[in-house]
Amino acid sequence: MRGWPAYRAAGIRVVVALATAGIVTVGAGALAARAATNSITSQSPSAILAAATSAIDGVSTVHVAGSGVSNGRSLSLDLHLVAAKGGEGTVALGGLSFQFVVIGNEGYFKSSVAFWKRYTNAAVAQLVENRWFKASTDGDFASFAEFGNIRELFGSLLGAHGTLAKGQLTTVRAQRVIPITNETNGGTLYVAASGKPYPVEIANTRKHGVIVIDNIDQPVSLIAPSDAINVSQLEKG
């Protein structure tokens, strides 16, 4: 891999940017509806949203999975996050997918052959198929940090919103929830109506998207892939 051209290493950065953009796109519409607290049925939509945000910020681990459409391309994600440590998972956008592990300020990723063929060429794609790469989550790879930070990720998912409206108590996956709908962008956030007001699900019919939040405070092991190729060495040529 010595002498690998810098433009090929730059392709690695593209997949991180694509994935981050994809998550925010689904979030902006589906997500703009955040959430609440115990006795949340009597609270305002904005208060419910604030309570849900505060609740999820305080968890030790969480699983986030979903799918949708971003700019006409299919998007899916499956993430396990660990507070103050990192996360791991898989993200796919428009047929391009990659796996990642973030531990502290180090990120590891492995991309699909389709990705490498799109951003490099067939020969390079064969060389790097099923290979893990390692990069710092600073600088060009700062987008990795969001995948390994519960607060950052949910800040993107639940941050921006338009006019919010509170719905009636309902049930999602056998759990009583209160819906908060973003009347501006069409997304609905379902917040647990018993126990802590965790966000349970985000749905956006306009974007055909659903994000499920579960397995809160369940054990998650983050293991750095062995024999990962250091991107900084590649970029030096």
C-alpha cells in the first residue's frame, strides 16, 4: 500500500461525510420532534422535547437503528454508542456502506467494494476489500467523532425543528408513548410516557424514514480491529 495516492485516501473521507449527511437529513425531518418526561402528557411539546434530550444525554449506552431516503438515495444505520468512550456500527447510503469503530480519539472503518470502486478504481478496490483503516477523529476525520458520541449524535437528530404539536398517548412496540410532531417538516418523535422520558422512535412519512432507539444502558464492548492500516501513513505517500 506504500505510495497510495492521496486522492484515494481522500475517498475515505468522503464516506464519512456521506454517512453524516445522511443521518442529519433523515433527522432534520423525522427528528425535529423531540421529547419529554414522566407525567409528560401534561407538558408542552417543547418541554417534552427538552426532557427527552436530557434523558438520552444521561445514558451509558444506546442502540440506534433505522432507514430512510436521503436525496433520493436509500439510507440505513445500525449504531451502538458508549458514553465517554465511542461506538461501533454500520452505515449505508445509496448502496455504499461502511463499518466503523470509534474508541476515544481513534476511528476505524471498513468500506464496501462498491464504495472503493466508486471513489478509486477496480484494482484498488480489490486491494483494500475487507481491510480496516485507522484515523484520528480530529481534522479531516472529525465526522467520526459524532458516530462515537451520544450527545453529538442526538444533538444532530433532535436539534433543529419547526412548529411542534403534541399528540395523544399511543403505543409503539408495546410501550406507551406520547408523540411530538414537527408540523413544519413532517417528523414525529415518540417519547416514553412511563419511567424516564427516553426517545423511543422517530418517524418521517415524507422521507419514508424510521429511527428506533432501544437497548439503553445495556452492555456494549468496543474492540479495535487488529492490523488496521493507518490513513496518515497513506496520505504521506
